[in-house]
Amino acid sequence: MPMIDVYATAGTFTDGHQLAKDLAATLMAIEEVPDIPMFRQNTAAFIHELPTGALSNVDGASDNYACRC
């Protein structure tokens, strides 16, 4: 089943639940899965909040994010 994970510093998103819901719906559309209960109940998004300082690029910046899909 389609799933997506988002990792961000705590407090980045004001409504993680709504974001997860919106991402799951978008993922269903992108994957072109049928809009039936089996897929609606098993397509998911997970928002992982990390403590401040837990994200960094090579230069030490933590204000940008990359997608690993």
C-alpha cells in the first residue's frame, strides 16, 4: 500500500494530523489507486517530529529538508 514518511523538526507544522491526511490523499491520487475503502484505509502518511538540532546538511544548516522517496 502507498505510504509516505515526513521528518521535520518539532513545531515545523501547525497541524500534523491534517498534513498527514492531505499527504495520504495526494499520494492516492499520484499513485492512481482506486478510491475504494481498502485503499483509503491503507494508504498512509507518517509525520515524524525530531528534536531541534536533529536535522542537518553537510554545511550544518537545518532550515532545509530533502525528500527520500
